[in-house]
Amino acid sequence: MTTTPRTPTPRHVVVMGVSGTGKSTVADAIADHLPGMLVEGDSFHPQANIDKMAAGEPLDDDDRRPWLKSLSAEIARLDVEGQTGVIACSSLKRIYRDWLREGVEELFFVHLHTDYEVLDQRMSERKGHFMPPSLLKSQFETLEPLQDDELGVKIDVRNPPYEVVVRSLAALASVGLQPQTQGERDIGPTWRP
């Protein structure tokens, strides 16, 4: 686990990564423990994007830009209200993360990752999601890791879910974003989303 230190302390967290890494599950647990407002990035997609992905077509930058701009505006809204946002959003490219930062510059990224084969199996077992497993390869090809000037941590999701959450919270604490509560759920070896 590596964390790039920067100041000031971020207020908002983006849980990023390719499809199948558990972004929504981890973001929900982080939001419960900060506490923060959970923002499900997929719910900000226009219908045209959802239809395109459901048809097995990868999104391009033109598709993603308005989606990420609307998420950036939501982060800025939460910031003005003094709330902490925990956003589940793929954020695959540096430019996408830059678009998110237009609303609030200091964001902390929790990059969930693991091997392609692990995620391909997870996605093939997932039911009722608009993102088909066939698009996973294009997401891996698009993914640009966090750069040295981006505040964040990279966590392997082959670990049990509770370990991923604990490591995420530890990384946030290391940059001054301390949990404000123990959360409604106990994060321990028996925890499941």
C-alpha cells in the first residue's frame, strides 16, 4: 500500500478502478465510517451511455466527459454544503480524474485493482448489471495508474472485503481524513457487504 502525501487534507474520496473491483461496496463502507455521502457514479450516466455499454460498446472520451462533469458538479455541491463525498467512479484516465477535480481540487483516490482473470470471473458471475464482461478488456487498456502528483492509494481486491475497507480507511487516516464514527457496521473478519 503506497500513499502519496499532499496537503491540504482532502474532504472527498473517489473509489476508482475497472469494473468488477467492488467500487460501490467499498465506497459504501467508507461512507459509513467517515461518515460521508455516498455518490454512485453509475447513476450519473446519461441513458445513452448506459445503452452503449449494455450493447457491448466501450465509452469514449466524448461519452465520459459530460458524465464526469456532472459528478464534478456534485462533488462541488457537497463541498459547499460542508459534506464529505465518497464517490464510486471508474476514473480510469488521468484526464478523467482531472475533470473530477475541476469541482474540488483535493480528492483522494482509492484505486481498487487486481488481475484481469480474477475480475473476468467475478463479472461473469454478476447478474443484472449493464456493464457486460466483454468490456473489461477495454477498461484495462484505458486504465492509467495514479501519477506521483495524485493523492491516493492502490489496494488489491483479492484481499477479503473487510481488509480492503480497513486498508482504505488507514490510507485516508494517513492523510488526515479520520473516521468520525465507528460506523454502523463492524469492519472485521466476519464483515460482508
